[in-house]
Amino acid sequence: MRTRWLRRGLGVALATTVAFVGRALAHGGSLRAATGSLSIPTWLFLLTGGGVVGASFLLASFVTDRAFIRAVHEWRRVADAPLAVARRATGAVSVVALFGVVAVGFLGPTDPLRNAAILVVWVGWWAGYVATVYLLGNSWPALNPWRALAEWLPSLDRAYPERFGAWPSVVGLLALIWLEVVSPLADEPRLLAGVVVGYSVATLAGAAVYGSDAWFDRVDPVSRVFRYYGRVAPLQRTDDGLELRPPGAALTEPRLVDGRDEIAFVVALLWVTTYDGFVGTPVWADLARGAVGLGVPAVAVYPAGLLIGFAAFLGAYRLASRSARETAETYLTPDAIARRFAPSLLPIAAGYHLAHFLGYFLSLSPALTAAVTSPLSPPLNPVLIVLPGWFGGLAVAFVLVGHLVAVWVAHATAYEVFPGRLQAVRSQYPFVVVMVLYTMSSLWIVSAPDVTPPFV
């Protein structure tokens, strides 16, 4: 059974590779904003990336043991930090920044490269700040302006319906990404300001009904994204202060993901990061035009692609969890296995996000600085940084590093879950196959030439 499953997985991987045979252009800049290119055969590019992930699994399996893994994950340093005082101060500052973004969005220049609201939200916050969360630590609880406002306002403190779980945050994350892809939020400051106002009203209303703790811990998709990304980082906030640990060590803790709803959110976070890049590839453009040619309404193409891709990613992960039960020969249920291994997907999402947005952030950082320092009268010709051609190689490296950390986290988790060495190793076979496929799809998106998405 194990051999047959592995043959199927390798066959799928090979088929995926052959489907995209051609010439790969590993671009510089952000994910596909080319400032240079390296021409290599696509099949070799993808197989090399997948091989690196597979080889890292073999290396970890042969040269590590339970004592070594425990020593790595138990290493930590704790430092006292006045977090409560800092949180109150940063909360007030973030509220002022939120009102500033809305005001400049409505009143500032319409040019997106000169409008501080556009640049702060997309360059400073979504590209730059998000990267600090998984590279350093989760500071969002101290910087969340909506939570600060909610804590200043009265609340009904009604009980949150337990049957809803984290599903509203899954729906919210998919909806936000769909809105970001199909609407000109990155180009029209007035529209962006209106969306921020709408999101603020909905968030504060929910917090007023259920209380800020229940809303931001269970429902708010943005807070959940930062909470999960923050577990990848080496700095963790504890009752004793700030704790320094190896990157990804916090992902092996039990009950970090607790239920099918939270598994779905982790997979959704991985998928939406991939989807954001996929819709700019020629393959998506051909699929979208083909669907419209078959009679699918253009307005339904993007949400259909979003939901079908999410279902495929979630289905692949659920299949790996069921197969891991067979390869490990364990009495643990597939749901229990899926819950424990789901956090290992988070470094993949983080690595892909960094590959997607680092070049974007660096290129536009001078324009961001100029717009913030003079929001109502920024320079007419904002300065942009042209990245060197070799920068595209960093995007590939970030994708691979994220997957390598994911393999290590899955390896460490397996040794915590299963008592036997061979059982722990065998449990990872299906997940490694899935990670190889994720790696190859991510590298293919990185290598694909950029095209303008149709129908948006």
C-alpha cells in the first residue's frame, strides 16, 4: 500500500512537471516583476526544487534522532519586556494611522504611486509589515487599531456560537483575497478608503456584540493570519516577556490547530498566497478565457477559480492525512493527524509571501517614504528602485527555504506524535509528496512570465 501510494505521488509530480515543460524565466523584482531572467528548462527547474525538498526529508530522517530534535526545539532564551505599556502606546498610534489612511484615501492624490493610503496599506503593511511577523514575531496584538478601538467601546459580550468555530475567518480570508484580485483596490485610493471604512464598521460591530477577545481570536481573518504567521517567527510573546526560539519551533506545540475549521484556515492561507500569484500567469489567462468561451459568466470565473483551488489544496492535504495513517500504521484518526501536521504548512506560505512581496516592497519604499512624509502633496515623480537581475534568484531561495523549514517542522512533529522512529519517518511520506507538489507549483508560478489578468 505504501509503495503504491508513493508511486502515485511521484507519477503526479512527474505529470505536473511535464505539463509545464518549456523555458523557465526566474524573474527579479517581486514575484514576477522582471528586472532580469535566467533561462533554464522548466522541467529541470521544477524537478530541482522538488528534489531539494525530498532530499532534505531524507537527510533529516537519516542524521537526526529524537534527542537532537528535542534539544533544538527546547532551546530558548527569555527576556523581560514591558509589553503591556508598549501595547497601550502602540494601540493609540495605530488608531491615528488608521484614521490617517482613510483621510488620505479620500482626500489625497488619485495617483496610486503618490497616494499614502495605497502605499501604506499595500507596500508598508501587507508587503513589509507582514514579513516582519513571520521573520521576527507577531506584534499585531499591540498594533491592531480595530482591537484598540473595540476595547475603548462598550460591548454586549454575547456568547460566540461555538458551532461557527473558525469558519467565518476562513470565509473572510477568501473574500478579502477575492476582492483584492478582482477590484482595483491597489489603484484607486477612494475605493480602498471605502473598503477600509466598511471593514472597520463590520469589525467593530462584531466586537461590540461578541466582545473583542472572542471576535479577534475567533472571527477576524486578519488577526488569525498574523497569529499563525507569528508562530513561524523566532520571537514569541509569553507571560514572562519575549522568548527567543529557533524559527518554526513553536509550530510543533499541541493544539496550535484544533479542529477542521482551523485546518481549513491554514490551507486557505497557503492557497490564497498561491492564488494571488497564479492569476497573473499565462495559464490562468488561458483558463479564464476558455471558461468564458464555454459560457461561464466572466464575473464567476475568479471566485470559481478561488474556491476550486482551495478545495483542491484542502483535498490534497486531507488525502495526505488519511494516507499517513496507513503508512504509519497508527490508530490515530486522520483528523488527529491533520491537526498536528497542519502547522507545518505555515512556513511554506511565509516563504511564498516573502518571494512575492520583498521586491515589491523594496522597489516602492522610496515612494512610500515620500508619500508618508508629505501625504497631501507628495512628489509628482516618485522615486522607484530598480532591482538588479540577480534579485530574482532570491524569490526562488525564499520559496525553497520555506519548504525546507516546513519539512523540518513536519519531521519534528512526527517524532512528537509517534513513539517509534520508523513509524515517525513513514508517517511523513504522504506529506513530503504533497510538499514536493506544493514546491513545484510555487516555483512554476515564480518562473512564469507576468501577464495582465483578464476580466479585471
